[in-house]
Amino acid sequence: MFCGCGPGPADGGDDGNRDTDTDTDTDGGTTLPTYSTPIQICINEVMTDNSGSLMVDGDWPDWIELHNPTSEEQSLDGWLVHDQSDTVQRLDATSTIPAGGFLVLYASELDLPGHLPFKLNSEGDVVTVVRPDASFIEVSVPQSATDWAFARETDCCVGECWIAELWGTPGETNVIVE
């Protein structure tokens, strides 16, 4: 199996895959997020060895593509992204995914907007996206050939719908190469 995919809580409880509202804690009025409506953001495509498929800011960064299959824009403010390294990036209010759209995050180690402070390992890596409530989406990415992505079949955000190789389609619907 290639991935521990799909949203899930860090503690193994209910799936935690919900949109946020605010609520008041019983111990003194602290505002905490609560989750009421389903949300289905997924890691849709990962390229761990980009040397010619996508140039960004003068670099050929590895990249992680997130997909929002819902009919509403989703904010990733406060979400965390990391790989097997100890380096973590907190996303801010500028990190949104339009309805039915995509967000590409560049794993380049460059200190620029949209870039992550780590690179991915082409020998295999684990990409994790963590929500503020500690629920997460995690994908184990196998070793990949240069300029080939590990991706979901045509933006399938549920189940084990991964294909091992796909010519990268960052920010677009996945296209299976036969």
C-alpha cells in the first residue's frame, strides 16, 4: 500500500474531517475551533524529483499539490505541512484552495511565498498535512523517476486511488499517461 491517505485524527478517534466554527471552552472563555461540516481536502499529487517539469522562481522545486473537490473555497490558515524531516511549515491566511481547485506548494528550501523550507526525498518520503485540530492527511510516496509524480487517478480524493507514475500536472486535473 502506498499511502495512509485520507483525513484522520492523530489520536485514532473519529475522522476529524470537518470545517471549522468557533466555540467557547468551559475553562475560562478561550476560543477553540470546533468542526461541524465535512471537508475533503486531499494530497492529490507529489513530485519528489523535479528537474524539468515545472520551473518556479528560477528553480526546479519538488512540489506537493492539494486538491479541494468541494463547492466552496477552503482556507488552510494554521495548517502545517511537513515531510520525514523535522522541518515544518505553518500555512497562513493567504493559503486558500478555490472550489474544485488546487494549491501547489513548492518544496524548495527557498524563503519565498508558496515555498516550503524543505525538499522531498526522491528515494521515498512521507508527506503530512496537519489541521489546527491535529487531524491529518498523510501519504507515503514511493521512490519516483525524475519528472514523474505520484498522483491520484483523475483527482480522486477518497480511497486507494493512487497511481505510481504520472507526468506531473501541477495545479491541474491529473491526466493518466498510458
